[in-house]
Amino acid sequence: MRAFRLAYDGTRFRGFQRQPHGDTVEDDLFAALRALDVFSGEKPDGYAAAGRTDAGVSARAQTVGFESPEWLTPRALNPELPEAVRAWAFADAPDGFHATHHAQYREYVYHLHAPELDDDRARAAARRLAGAHDFHNLTTDAKNTERDVSLSLSRDGDYLVFTVRAGGFPRGLVRRLVALVRDVAAGGSFDRVDRVLSSEPLDGPLGVPPAPAHPLALADVGYDLDFTVDDRAAVDCRETFASLAVERRTRARVADSLYSQ
């Protein structure tokens, strides 16, 4: 059994987990493993992933585990993956390892463009939302909505950077937390936070729609494993996403030129 760390640009995918329609990271991962003759069925033996990320969400440390031959390393896997997906580290795992159930925590980072938001109000709202709560009003899940969440903010120029950590997350929780903090920081009532955390269901216009997906990334997943960074694959990973960053900055420069005349 072996676990692999994956980084990917989620803006190019319909999400991580396979689905009937649309290209997903898992589709491309399985295609790469089939091309390497690692498995031939529906999925590799023992396969599991740390979690599903929604369409548009990226990852730095998505983690998958499965029965793997000894020769399979990130540098062996990457040539069969699309450029938007890179493996960069691996760890030998004990029999029965399950990448979903054995994750000790998951950490997401959200980059919110917020040059005009009030940082003090944002931090006050974040402090109120942090800790153990039933977040049933911030997810579409109907059960298992209680979580103990760590939520911190830092200012980086025009961006507020949210770091959110918990053992696991109901569907859409991180993006709705960000949206609620953003609304309070923009001058919304702090009372709304208490209403969202109450036992009363809030639907329709009283509910909190999720913030956009593309500024969100799965930054870390904790395990009791000793991961080895594949140096060659890590260099490949850095170069790939550095090139993507230049491409995105160039597109932004062009967009800037369209309204600055």
C-alpha cells in the first residue's frame, strides 16, 4: 500500500471525484495508472482519496492511497498525467490504510480579493465561527454537520487569506464560511453569524451562498505517515505551476489593459 501527494489546478476540472459527465482529476489519475498497467478494473485495489474537491477547487496536497508496485513513484507517474496534475511525494502505508478515514485533519486556504473590506470585522466574525458548532446552515449536507473548526485570517496586500482546518468538512462549508465573513467585513450585521449558527434552519434569501470556488485550495492533509518528497517530481511540479502562474498574470495584464484606456 502506498500513498501519493497530488497538486493540481482545479480550474481546469469539474472536480476531483469521478462523475458521469465532465473531466475530473480522478479520471485522469486512473487513466495514467491504467497506462502504466498498475490496475485494469474499475479502480485500484484499496483505493481511497483524502476527499473530493468541487469543480474549480485546486489542491497542493490531495492524497490518494492504493495497492501500488514498488517501482511506482511520482516521477514515474507524472509523464502519464496531464500537465495540470502533478504527483510530488509518496509514503509507504500499512495494510488497511484508507486515505479518507485515516486523515487526521484537512486544511484549506482561500485567497479572497478584499482591498476594501474591514480586517477587524472579518477577524471578529472568524473568531465567532471558529470552534465546535453545528454548521447545518452552511452546508447542503443533511447530517454529520457538527465540526470543530480552526479559522484564521491574514492580510496579504489586496487579499485576505483564510486558513481553515478541521478533521473533515461538510459539503461547501469552507466557501460558505468565507462568504459569511466577507459579508460581515463589508458592513453586514454580526447578528447574522449567530443566526447562522443557531438551530433554526435558514433557507432562501436568509441562507449563505458559497463564495466562488477558484480561490480555494486543499493545502494539507495530515496522516501518521512519513512522506518522501520525490526531488525530480517536485522540481517538475514547481516549474509547471510557475509557468501557469506566468500565464495567469499575463492574462490579468491583458484584462487590465482593456479597462485602463
